[in-house]
Amino acid sequence: MRLRILSPIRWFTLGVAGKTSWEWMKLLLIPLFLTGGALYLENQVERRQERIAAERYEQEAQIAAERAKQETLTSYFEQTKELLLSEN
């Protein structure tokens, strides 16, 4: 099977020439709006994921700081207990 290349004259016979600018605009606006909407939603999802990751990082840092404080306090109490028991 041989492919034929359509000449510019042949395009006019396919109904392209009779389209008005309003018809072309209606034809192209829907894909443009859908593409724009998809890009907007993708951007929103990405921003939300970044915010969630930042919040998670902050929570993990707070937990680590609390754990360090708890370990320091436990160590202090153990040392105080040993000192009190060894002196008496």
C-alpha cells in the first residue's frame, strides 16, 4: 500500500477551508482548557505533597528533640539515684 501526500488543493476538499474561526476556536478550546486544568491540578497536588513532607520533617525533628530531652532527664535521674545510694 502506498501512502499519498495530500496537496494543498486536496485539503480544501476535506472540509478544512469552510471552517470559520469560531468553529476552530470551539474545536481547540476544549483541549486547551482540559490541559490547563490538568496542569493546575498537578501543580496543586505537588504543592500539597511538598507541604505534607515539610510538616512530616518538622514533626520528626520535634520527636527527636523530645526523645533527646527524655534521655537526658532519665540519665540525670539515674546519676542522682546512684549518688544518693552511694553516699548513704
